[in-house]
Amino acid sequence: MKRLIADAASALTPACDYTTGCITCGDVAIPLNVVRVDDERGLALCADDDGNSETVETDLVAPVAPGDRLLVHAGTAIARLDEEEAHA
Amino acid sequence: MKYVDEFRDPALGEVLAGEILSLVEPGRHYKFMEVCGGHTHSIYKYGIDDLLPANVELVHGPGCPVCVIPMGRVDDAIALAHEPDVIFTCFGDMLRVPGSSGTLLDAKAEGADIRMVYSPLDALRIAKVNPERPVIFFAIGFETTAPSTALTLRRAKTEGVPNFFCMCNHVTIVPPLRALLDSPDLRLDGFIGPGHVSTVVGVRPFEFIPREYGKPIAVAGFEPLDVLHAIHMILTQLKQGRCEAENQYARVVPWEGNPRALQIMSEVFELRPHFEWRGMGFISQSGLKLSEAYADMDAEIQYSVPGIRIADPKACQCGEVLKGVIKPWECKVFGSGCTPEHPIGTCMVSSEGACAAYYNYGRFAREREVV
């Protein structure tokens, strides 16, 4: 997904897939798993269950560790999803 | 997928729908507004409308940030994109929003370097690999997205990226809700509150709705059972004579929001005295601009933007749709002059827009109603 976006030519493609919605423009967030953490820069490499990965800002939910599950909106983790599990 | 599948269980949905049926009083008409475009999308995608009793009506609110952007701001964005050497970056939905003389996609076809990004961080990355060119990020969204922009601007400052600029169009959710509640032509019985905005601001900012306007609100998640559960909560309040702000999405939303997100927002942004909303006019203190500490990264200060106010197209009734006064299909141009492929109004552009959602999922339901 990210590689496609990085290619400027892809910006000519219609932007949004109407069946799944645009993850950034709406109030939509997706659950991702932390794969690797760059504590110094406040970033983490996160992946969805299909293996698609992206770099995520983790400042709002720090500290994070590999295996944590985060709710990500526009490249920023806005909430943790593992807390409910911890409380269960 | 964990946290998703269990909230899409059809059997539980049936149970909830049954309980909702038992909560409604026959002969009373209930009208609830889903504030957020994400909820509109879920309602149509999963056919939640079909599970509700006929006397429970859902109306769409102003919660799609793309839909509320006025034409003049699109024109300003296009003007910035045409500035020499500029790389203009924005989210995908914005590319297709019509200004008074075309879209950003049209401007790209004319030669402007406009690139779609999935996050502000992507835009910053483009700025880093093109240090000789100014990169402008078109920031848009409610409080869900604003912290993301704020974090990226702070990162650009601390990492020293002098060619990164921001055209800020962030908006806040409470002022338009207040404007709606003050509007005389609107009768509502309750609100389904925005889920992900609330991860940032919390539930507390919505307490004024029951307190000052006497309407219950339940902040809700986006899976079908979340939305049904929120409707169940609101109906239960009405039946028991309560009127409160409740949190259906407690697995993600803290009552007080995310203090770190609120802190970074207050560092990077300040409130504009007023901001124009499509179809709703100017609403005071409803938009954000960059604070003085970040003025050197504010594209509106560093470049001259036309800032001309353009009236909405006459045929378009996005304003009434955004206020929940009419249903998307009641607009004169819905599905004929205005389609997702050739939108006239913004509500048809973004997938979170009420008209686009209705066009893609809801029109069959309407056909059933008509028959």
C-alpha cells in the first residue's frame, strides 16, 4: 500500500476505494500490530494482519513494545487496543 | 480479526435489534443524528437502517471533514499548488473536491506537482527527499487528525526541515454541533457521538448536549454492533427518562480523552476567530490555524493565498444534507447531475460523505421504500 503511494504517478489514480472508505479523511482508524520500535524518534514500524506495514507516530500512546496492538489514524497511533485485554 | 469480528456478529445484531424494537414506543417518531461520517459509512455498508424499527430515523451530521470544506479553500489550495517549485501534498479525498474552477486533480493535470499522501508523516518524508523544493501539506480533519498534523509539524521543527509548510484546515467538532442545535429547523431526539474524535477529546466536551439542550448522546465505535448498541443506549435513556452523555466505545475512548494529544494540539494550533463551513456559513472558533511558534511553517503566511469566498453551487443542497434537514436522495441533483464520478457537492466526494455513502450502499434500500 505504502509503496504505491510513494510513487507519485499513483496520485493520478482515483483516491478512494468506495467499498472500504478512506482511512485518513474520515474518522476512521485501523488496528495495527507493532513490529519494531524506534524509541529515539518516537516511531514504530507497524503491520496489519495481512502483513502490510507502515511507519507510525507513537508519541500519544508511548511507550510501545513489539506485539502491542494500536489504533492508527493518519499515521498516528491514537489509542491502544491491548488495554482491554490486560483488564480482561 | 480481534476487536473487529466480535463486533460484526450477526446473531448478536439480531438480539440487539430485537431489544431496540422493545424499547421504542409505538406512535412516537425517533430522530437520531450520527455526527460522524464514519458512522454514516457503517450504517449503509452493514444495512443497519434495515435492522431498525420504521419509527427510528437516522440523519447524517456534519462529521466528514472533506464535506464541510468550502469552495474558496479548495481554490486557495489550487493557488498554492501552482506556486513555483511547490510540491503540494494532501489526502486522497481532497483531490476530487471541486473548487470554483476545477479540482486539485485538474490542477495536477495542468502541471502542478500534487501528490497524495496517507499521513502528514508521508508529506514530511517527501520534504526530506526534496530539500530544494517547498512541500506544502494540506491539513484537514477534526480532532482525530489534528494531533497527527501537530506531531509532524513538531517533528519537522526539531529535525530541521525548513522546506515543510502546512495549509491548515483543521476543524473542531463542538462549535458546529452547537450551531446545529441552535438551528430552528432541526428536531432531534439524540446523538450518536463521534468515536475516534473522542479518543482525543474524550466524552466530556459533549456533556453540554444533554445539559444545555436536553438531548442524550452516546459516543460510539464504528462496527455494526457498536452503532446498534449506541442506539440501544440512547433509546434506554429516553425510556427511563434519563438524559446523559454515555460512552459506548469505552474500549478505546477514555472519558477525559488523550492528554498528550490535547497538549501537542494546544502547542501547535490556535483557534481561528471563525471558519467557513460548507452549507453552514461562518462558525466562530470552529477552525484551527498554526500558532505563532509555528508561523514560519504556515503556508497561508509564507505564501499569498487568494482567500476569496465562493458561494456553493446553486443546485447543490449539501448544506441541508450536512444539517440533516434533507436526506441525500432528496437533493435535486443526487444521482443525476451529482455522482461519485462527477461530484457537484462535497458530500458526494468523500467516501465518508453522506451522499457518497448513500449512493454506494443506500439507494437500493430507498428503492425498496419507494416500492
